[in-house]
Amino acid sequence: MFYEELYTELGKLFYHLASADGKVQGAEKEALQTLIKSKWKPLEDSADEFGTDLSNLIGFSFDYESSEVETENGFESFMVFYKQNKAQFKPEIIKRILETAEEISIAYRGRNKDEKEFIINLRSLLGNK
């Protein structure tokens, strides 16, 4: 259950980062899809009832957020989830979250001011300054 919720929250978090400048760029979405395959699928082996790796929920959640007219603040939603489940956030998960956020933030024309602030806040939340 933890990973299912984690992946959904990560999709919201990464969408919030990618949309920090007002528009999600194709390069940001492509970077996320690549990172799901390379960083998140190998993390653990949970799957849904159809055998689909649960890490795909990151992309599904990201896409859902992009289809909504108004989205919730993905950072705030993730912050609440993190605080409620802090003990389950092992160093490897935190490392992957930060690496994924860094890659998304530089995927399109490098990191802008809003993305830099987002990364600083995320590092602070996760205790990784």
C-alpha cells in the first residue's frame, strides 16, 4: 500500500515541478518516463492485479494532473504524505526522489528560478540540504 500511495504522490510532486514555469514541456515528460523505467521500476517489484508495475502510477498520476483544469499543490500533498510516512522513506527512496526532481528540472533549457526554489524546498523537506 505504501508504494501505491508513494507513486501517486510522486506523480503529483513531479507534475508540480514540471509545471513550475506555467507549462509542462515535452522534454520534462520524456525525462520522467525514462526515469520511471531506470530509477523507479528497479526499486521494488509491486504490481497491480493485471501485473503492471506499480511504478507506472508515477506517470499515470502525472498525466492525470496535467489533464485537470485546477490541480492541487503537488508539493504540499507530498509533504503531508511524507510527514505521515517518514519512517518508510529509506535513504534509497529519498535519493531517487531528488535525482528524479533534478533531472526533470534540467530537462528543458536548464533549471529556472522556480525550479531551483522547488528543489531547495524538496531537499529541505527530505533532510538533504
